[in-house]
Amino acid sequence: MTLEIAPELLLFLPASRRRERQRVGWDGTSSLGHVIESLGVPLPEVGSLAVDGAPVEPSHRPPAGAVVRVEPVARPQEVPLEPGQAAPRFLLDVHLGTLARRMRLIGLDTAYHNDMDDPELVVQANAERRVLLSQDRGLLMRRALWFGAYVRSPRPDDQLRDLLERFAPELAPWTRCTACNGVLVPVDKAEIERELAEGTRRSYDAYGRCPDCGRVYWRGAHGDHLESIVEAARQTVARARAATTPSR
């Protein structure tokens, strides 16, 4: 069998095998999906498959000598949404804490735990219909997982940009608690004055509180940096959507 692998997927292959066209052994019974994952490419990263030019599913068993084209997922990628749900929900593994906080900053429903093992992550992702984000290819290859995505790059800025280019979700900045993911509610300054430092009370009048953990938020001295993250996110989503909008 000959595989023609799109350049975007070559990062998952061992360095010695990062070739777009290569011959692979096949036992005559394994599914195409199994063959692809045996090379190191998680199926959640694979989009369309074609055998000798005809589209097939990962469960397909190709004939001997077939030429298989393996494409990445299309961007922006659609995620099935529940009725009334405006944007995908996400669940991040233990290594993505900084990315989780940035996603919450821009209003994405983002669950994160620093003490949850792989089976528990899959259970929560499936039960709450969350997209599981991870840099663990083995986790993304679990058959029980309903929807997952690989997080590229070790840098949070690049991780967030790649995520937004992939899903182009609706954003709602400044609406979620970056600590616990709760939805912020406005709070009157008089209700929280005793919790504030004197300089904060004197300088700011608009506040929000997380009803889940009680944390209080305001636009402080760090606001310009956070606003730059929010604005960059808006621009990334706008570009991703414009790239798929047909010109008239």
C-alpha cells in the first residue's frame, strides 16, 4: 500500500519517515484507520481519505497495492453543538493550564484539571460533549473519545492561535473566570469594597464576580496586556472565517 500524506500531518511521523509518499506494509485485514494510527497520526487529525481517488471511511480495508491519500481536517473545523450552544466546549489535559486560562479570558467554555488521568478525561469529554485538547497522541487515539484535537507548539500564544484557526469559535471576552471557568456576573462596588485594596477602590468602579469560586475581577494595571490577547484572538477568528467565505 502507498500512502500519500499531506504535509500538515508529517509532524506526527518519526523524523526518519517524514515523507509525503511512502510504502507501508499491510496485513490484509487491518482497517485504514489502524494503519494510519500505527504510523503515529491520530485519527482526530485526519480529514478526508481517498483510496485510488475514491473517498472512503477510516474503517475501510483497501485492496493490495492501493494508493491512499490522507488529508488533514478542514479548517475551520465544525464541532457538533447542542441546541442553543453558541460555541464548542473544551477540556484540556494537565499540561495546558496556561492555554486554559487564555481560552477562558476570551470567553470559551474551558474545563481544566491538573489531577485527572486519561480515562477520566475521556469520560468527561464524552459526557459533556467537550473537545479534548491534548499534546498526548496516545490519548487522542483512544477509541472511546468522541472528539479530540492535537495542540501544536509549546508556546501558549501559538497554541491559542492554532486553536482559533482550527475552530473559529464565537468569542465572548471578559465573561468567564480564568481560575475556574465560571460565568462572571456584575457586582456593585459597595458589595465588595471591604475585599479591595485601597488603591483598587480608588481607581476602579466596574467589577465582576465569579459565583462559583467568589473571585472578583476588574480591569487593572494588567488590562492592556490582556486586551492585546483578546484583540489578537478576535483578529485570528476573523481571518479564519474570511478564508472560508466565498467571494462574490
